[in-house]
Amino acid sequence: MNIEAPTPATAELLSSAMDLEWARLHDMLSLAEAMRTGAALDDDFADRFAALSTSVSETRAAGSWQGLSAMISGDVLEQLTPQDLDLMALALAPVARPAFAPRIQSLQPQLGTPWPGLAFVQELLMLETSDEIAALIARLTPTSPLVASGLLKIEGTTPSQTLRPGPVLIRAMLDRDPELSPPPGASLSTLRGAWDQLVLPAPTLRQLREFGAWVEHRHAMTRDWGARAVHGPLALFSGASGTGKSFAATVLATELGERTGEPWALYSLDLGRIMSKYVGETEKNLNALLDSLEGRNAILQIDEADGLLGKRGEVSDARDRYANLEVSHMLARFERHSGPVILTTNLRANVDPAFLRRFQLVVDFPTPDDAARAALWKVLLPPKAPLATRVKLDSLGAAVRLSGGSIANAATYAAVLAYADTGTIDLPHIARAIWAELTKDTRQVRPSEIGYLADYLKVTT
């Protein structure tokens, strides 16, 4: 079946095409309800339903399902039949029109679910002969175009199997996330960032932009070039603490929102809600999290990944065997996930080499040099805050070797001190803030370690 983009002549008709699908389904449910209860239908029901069916056929021929072409290859689209479109409409109905959900559930009380079961599908589509039912089952096998491409999911066991829309179908036809609730085991990050706030070497920035291009164009490559389904990317951000790995993820989420014209969420994995001491629970929790993220405009970020996916060791007892199985499961599950995943690590050497080979991108975040530190001070000090004339950012960058994260803390602390003092950020405030950052460690810090700022530190003590 050819599914093509609509022409301008049919644009007005197609704007309400899916509404016609739902109106037809409404009448199909009304007929089923009347058969259950014995209620009488309107005198013009038959004529109205026939007219709706004709309109649905016309809009389908004009391209009402052409949204599928944005995410599904042309080879798959050519294999779809009119009955396949009926099946997709039935599966989509509880999502597209939530009011349909309780009606469908009440019509199949033996299942207790709003997803249409095979028996209900047979009834609505008026399939009676053995050949018609065999043809229906053939369209729902694991290797059929609908199921193999992820458009439909078949859940349950015979004879209580149900049809559920895949994330691909929901995204393509409804242009929204499959789920509204936050994924289990992850927390939403509300921070956003811009490229000019990210102070990194050109090669690192180039790799980050390539990450965004991968996510933006992965479906178009499948559609236009016939490429195999492109997942991910799965990326590892490696570097010392405070070099900008986590902030880079926020920049990418912001960038993807601007590129696609749709908001992108950034979720951080909550290890406390995923990891479990009970055998099999960690894998179960991870599967639930990644399943919930399928089809969403979302990036999953996993910090301290070396602790989650450490090197597999020799097996000496059952505990070691399970630990290795757990890591192996995570390797395979992340690789199968269709959406972007970012893992960050301070200790790249601790990550299992077998996992490193599965990354599409490995991005190194170097420790900032003098020039980068000066640029970070410029970016991280409040843009509207007045600076004393003797504050020279180039000299400040060379004075103390701080990471980007430490500079962010010191810049905020210096601004607080200045706002409560003179209203102008001066060297004594900066010296005090840097000293506070350095003395977080248990080691003894000497004033000489902050260079010329040591003279201003004495003013504040």
C-alpha cells in the first residue's frame, strides 16, 4: 500500500482525516454497545456509518497516514494493507481519544484493559470466516510489518492477546510522547544551557554537535536512504570531575529542542531506585525505565557510570556470576534502547572494555587550561554584576587551577559575598570564594596556592 505525502489540493481534507477515523470508530463502538445492551440506534446510523467509511477510505488514499513515512522505511509502508490501518487505528484509539478507553474496556470485561483484544477486534471488523481470521492473525505475527517495525505490540497469551500501539506509531501519528508520567527510576532535570556557556576545546564541541545531529537525523536516514534502524546514540562522556560533562548534557537537550522544534527532556538515572540487592530486580527496574523512555523526546543521563558498569571479573562464587550477568544485561539493554543515552565517568579505565566497544561516541572532557579557566570565569560570573576594574579575568584564570565545576561554585560564592558587601565583585570576594573552594578538601592549603590573590585573602580574614 503506497503512503505518500499529501498534495496541496488535499491539505484541507487531510487536516481532519484522523478525526474521521475516530468518528468511524465511535460509531463502531456504539454499534457494539447497542448489541450488548439491546439499545436502539438512530434511524440514520447505517447511512452515516457508510458515509464515514467512504470518507475514511478517501482520506487514506489521499495520504492521511503519511505521518508514518517520517519514521518507517518505504519498504515497510508498501507492505501495509487497509486492514493494517484498521488495526493501527484500533490500537491508537485509547491514546488518541482517552474517552474511548473506558468504553473499550467495558466491552471486553474478561480482559480488564482498554487495549483491544483479538476477540474484540474480530467483532469490530466483522470477521467471520476462517480465512478472514487467519488473515488477521498473519498480520500480527512477530515477523509481520506491523509488529517487526514496532508499530504494534502484541501483549498477553492466547486467547487473551491485546493490541497496543508502539512508541513509533504514537510519535509518528500523534506527534507526542507515548507516556506523560516520569519514567520510573529517573529524575527530570530542569536546567538548560547554551553552547556559548560551554567552554571546551573545538574537537570536544564538534563531537557534541555530532551527537545532536545523530539524534535529529536518525529517523530521516531510515526514511530517505533506506538505512537500518538507527538507535541511540549511546555516548560516554569521560573526564575529571567538574569538566562540564553533566552540563554538556543539558546543552544537548536544549539544542535538540531548538533543532526539532519540540521540547526535549533530560532525565538523570536515580541509582537508588534502580539498583537492588535482590537477584533480577536491578535488571527488571532498568527494563521498566528504558521501556518507559521508548518513543519519548528524552535523553537519559547516567552519572558515575564506572560504578554501575565496572569491569567483569573472574567467577569464584554465585555472587560473582550474578554480578557479571547483571553487567552483561545492562550492556545489551542499553545497546537495544532506541533513544539517546549519555553515561559519564571520572574513571574511564574502570569501565568494562566490552562496554566501550558498544558506544557510538566517546567524548573526552579535558581539564581546562589557563585560557579556558579565564573564559569560564567570564561565563559563570553573573552577567549583570559590576566588576571592580582591578579584576582581570585572564590573570584570574592563570592564578589558580580549578575545574569548571569549582569555578562555578566560586563564582556564585563571590557574587553572594559582593552583593552583601559593596555591590561590586572585587578581588577580596573572589579570593575568599576560591579559598573556600580549595579548603573543602581535608589537605592543608597554603595561601601561596592562590598566587597573587593571597594578598586579598588577608583583607577578608
